[in-house]
Amino acid sequence: GLLVVELDLNLNRQVSDKWSFKMTGRYAEYAEELQRATRHDFTPKIVKE
């Protein structure tokens, strides 16, 4: 198949800066959370105020 997408690099940089990925550098934790979130049995934590 062919995947054609448009990527806004400026928006990508803004989100990266806002979320401070480069400053915090917790890449192992990010990878672990993404793996957990992509499992079929994942249930999100719902916080109610």
C-alpha cells in the first residue's frame, strides 16, 4: 500500500517543546507507557473530580 500524509514540522516542534521531551529525556518510561497503552487489554485511568 501507499501512505500519503502531510506533516506540519512546525507543529511537531511546538508540541515537542511544550511537552519538554528533550529536557526530561525519560525515553525508557515513554516507551514503556506507549507499549502499555497499545495492548489489547489496556484500560485507561479515568480521574474524576
